[in-house]
Amino acid sequence: MKTKDEDKTENVPLIELKGVRKVYGTGIAAMEALRGVDLSIYPGEFVAVMGPSGSGKSTCMNILGCLDTPTNGTYCFQGVEVGQLNHDQRALLRRNYLGFVFQGFNLLNRTSALENVELPLLYRHTSKSEMHPLAREALEQVGLTGWEHHTPGELSGGQQQRVAIARAIVTRPVVLLADEPTGNLDSKRSSEIMDLLTSFNRDLGITIIMVTHEQDMAAYAKRTVHFLDGLIENDRKQKEKSSC
Amino acid sequence: MLGNALILALRELRRNVMRSFLTMLGIIIGVAAVIILVTLGKGATRQVTEQIASLGSNLLMIHPGKHMGPGQSSGAAPFKLADAEAIQREIPSLIAVAPASSSSMTAILGNENWTTAVTGSTEQYFSLNNRKIKDGRIFTSNETRVGVAVCVIGETVRIKLFGRQNPIGSQIRLNKLSCEVIGLLEAKGQSTMGSDQDDIVVIPLRTFQRRVTGKEDISIIQVSVRDGISTDKVKQDIARLLRVRRHLSDNEEDNFDVMDMKEIAKMLSGTTQVLTSLLSAVAGVSLLVGGIGIMNIMLVSVTERTREIGTRLAIGAMEREVLLQFLVEAVVVSSFGGLIGVILALISSVVLAGVLNVPFVLNVPIIFIAVLFSAAIGVIFGYFPARKAAQLDPIDALRHE
């Protein structure tokens, strides 16, 4: 999977934003969250998105995750212009290619961790016999074995965050989009999660785009994009990290 | 896809037991109220019809005066015994003719007294009114003609005056008349109009006229027509005869009324139909209130559910998958609630019909109407807010406050 993707597409961007603008509201109340962003991300990359709050990084993530549509500009995913897709086609794109870890987790209330993680598999029509083992495995990877039948209300913030990560990776998406995946975790848990994401990126070839505030976390990524006032201020590749 | 939606819907219902239950409660109450009220209303109507039918369809009642409606009649001269005799003599194809007159008076036995309806009539009164003797005997035609002081009493009168004693052979006093109790009628219970049919004393007509009231008046003549003879024809014959006897000229209206049981049935079921429509209106209001209950729960849960829909869309659910799930949820809740409502209604109807002493009449159309109406409300108010949410961009659904 990894080699095939890399061979084929080393020079074709997986994700390409061109002149993307996003305006909220109209008239005098209009607020420009993105002011013409160009961004290309290639398969297998691990990108950290940084910037102060209000700089447009979350908006950009929502557009990348096909949760929101740009006001102007184009977004191409694997060469397909997302703006041309209809509601259902975008849903299928999210279902089959993307995994999203929300800042506010967005887990289903009163629903066990296991069922939350199974949800994307259900929409993928994964057979019942495969669903349980896959969901359990994902929960095990985020260190939640034994918590399968607890509902979000019974889990701590950090545990909920890990359920959200498990739900995003259980389908082995092409791209994993994570909005502050370590925001609620202590440093030990944070580094565990980052190691996990690094291994997904390295071993499974999952492209990861992650919003973070912390320099430590951004250090795990191979590339860091800085947002400021709705524009990309700085985009630099890190030196190849020696893997531990 | 339907299987998937079913799994998702059932999971969602199981998680939200309270919400599901409250929604169902609206449906249950609405459905049950309508079915119970309509079933009992129909039962009461049926009871009226049956009671009248038990009197026989070949019975005619002749009143002086003209019936204006239930309980109203214009005043007119009463009949005389000679009128009844003329009917018996001149109208063919009659089985029996029973002139009767009644009055309310106090019956006295020793220290006990009881105010009751005393009727003077002939021995044919009993067969015409379907009254059977439980103990003793009725008076004979000879006793009627002579006017002896005997009486037949109803069950209520027996209880009030005699308690546990055997009444047959005792003397009771009606005004100044002292008469011997020769028979006890079989209990018949309440009439359709609510009066106690066992609170009566029947004495020979001649005795009544001569020794109790001192008047020759007759307030009603009951006539039974032989089977197979048209009652309409007999009614016309009687009317013609009475017009002559009451000296009515051609341009005068009848000052008497010949009614057959069909007309009486129509009159009475008119009353119960008013009652049934009233009950149906109350039932309709219950259904509406139940519907509003369903609506409330559905609309209140929209905020939470919009975020849930946002999450599902973000994970990759298509609009139609989300909608199918919500539709299945609404249908499952509505049909389950409807089913419980119907079962509850049937049980309550059977019990209440027993308590209120009306027959249990199953009315299938009303069950369908009630269930379909509540189900429609459940589905509409479950489905349309969900559809609105599912058409949003996922991020807007997620941000919904």
C-alpha cells in the first residue's frame, strides 16, 4: 500500500489547496477566516499545522476534512476537485479516505467506546464478524483495553480523546486529520499518542495533518505549516528525524 | 442498507430509553383514549338498540298528544277504555291490546313505605312488555274485568317493603286501596333512559281507575301486531280509527301519536349518537394532546440530535443513510407505542364495559385511524427536523447550538 502510493504519486499532491478563501457572515459582519491559502501535501507526509487561535488553521482543517466548503478557490483531493462533488460524494470521500479527530471529540453520548469506534465501520458496511476485532484492536492501540463498554460520560477527557483517535484510525484512512489530538492529555500520554501517530505514518503510510499548539508535538512531524491571519506565514520541512 | 439503519436505529433507541418512552407515551395516551371512548360510546349505542329490539319490533305505542321530540308532547285529551276496546274490535291482525294508566304513589306495608310507579293495565301488559313472573302469578282476565284488589310488584319494591320476607299473599296499601300481592316480576334492571324498570307495581286497570284514581283516563295503549303484518299499515288503520273517535276534521292534525319501536329506537339512538360524537370530540382532543407531546419531545431533542447527525455525517454517513435511520427510529417508536396503546385500550375497554354494564363493541376503523394519526405525527416530527439537519454541511450541524 505504502510503496504503491509513494511510487505513483511522489510528485502528484494528495491534497492541493489553491487560493482558498473562507468568509463567514455577510456585509459588514463578514469575517475572512482564510485569505487565499495555497497548500500542497504529498502522500506519506506528516504535517503539523501551527498558529495562534483565530489564524484560520481550524477552518483550513475543516475544509481539508470536507466538513466545510471554501468560499473561493479550489481543493483537489487525489486530483479530484472536491468543489465539484455533491453532498453524498463528499460523504463517501470522508467515509473511505479520511479520518477526523475533532477538537471537541464529538463522540456519541450514552454510546459505549466500542460502539463509537465501530460507527465508521458500520457506514463502511464492514461485516459484523470483522467489526468487533477491528474496533477492539483500535482501542487497544490507544491504550483503552478494558474500557470498551464505558460511555463518554464515564471516561475522562483524555480517554475520550483516545476514543476519538481510535475511531479515526479504525478504518485505516488515507489521510488522518487531527485537531489538537493531544490537547487534553498529560505529557506521558501525549508522547504515547504521538508515537502512535508516527507509527501509523511510518508503517501504514497514512498521511497525517495535525493541528497543535505545542512545539514538542510539532517536533514529531516532518513538516510544519504556520498560519497567521488567514494566510500561511511559514512552511518548512524538518530535518529527517532519527527514529527511536 | 436497511439492515444497517435498523441496527443504528435500535442502538439509538436503547441508548435513549427515556426519550423513546416519552415519545411513546404521547402515542399510547392518544391512541388509548380514542379507542376507549369510541368503543364505550359504540357499546352504549348497541345496548340501546338491543334493549329496544328485545321489546319486539311488532310493538306499537299509542299516546295521546303529539310527540315533539324526546320527552316532549303537546297536551291532548287522554284515551278512554272504549278507545282500546274499539282498536281491539276493529283492527284486524293484532295479537294483544293493553291500555294502561300510571301514577306515582306511595306503597305502604306496616311501617315501611316506598314511593313507586303504579300502573293499571290488563293481563296482556306482561306479555307485551316482555315481563316474566319470578314468583306467584299475574292477574287473570277475569280479575281484570271485575277489578279485584290484587297487585304484581317489581323486585325493587319487594326489597324496599319486604326485605327478606316472602311478599306473596301479603296485603300492601296503595293510597286508600289495600291489595294482595299475588306475583313478583323478574328483575329487568335499568332501562335505556336510566329509570329502574323494577320499581313498579301493576294492578288491574279497572281497579286502578275505580279504586285508586277515580278517573277513566288511559295514558297509553300498547298494541302488538301479528308477525308478517306491516306495522305501517296497522299504524294507518289505528290512526284513521282514532281520528274518527276523537272527532278530528280533515284539516286538523292528529292529537295522538302512534309510534312503532323503530321510531323509538331512532329517537333514543339519536341521544346516544350525540353522546358518541361528544366522546369522539374528547377523544380527538386527547389524540391532539398526545400528538403535541410527541412533537415536543421530537423538537426538544433536535439540538442534541443535530450534533449527532453532524458527527455521523463527518464520519461518512450519507444523507439518506441518516434519514433512513431516523425514519426507522420514528416508525419503530410509533408502531410500538401504537401497539401498546391498542392493547391498553382493549383491556381497559373490556374492563370498563363490564363496570359500566355496556356491551364491548370492537371498532376496527377507529383503531386504524388512531394508530395511523399518531404514527404520522411521530414520523413527521421525527423525520423532517432530521432531514433539515442532514442537508447541512457537517460542520454547521456540529456547531448547532
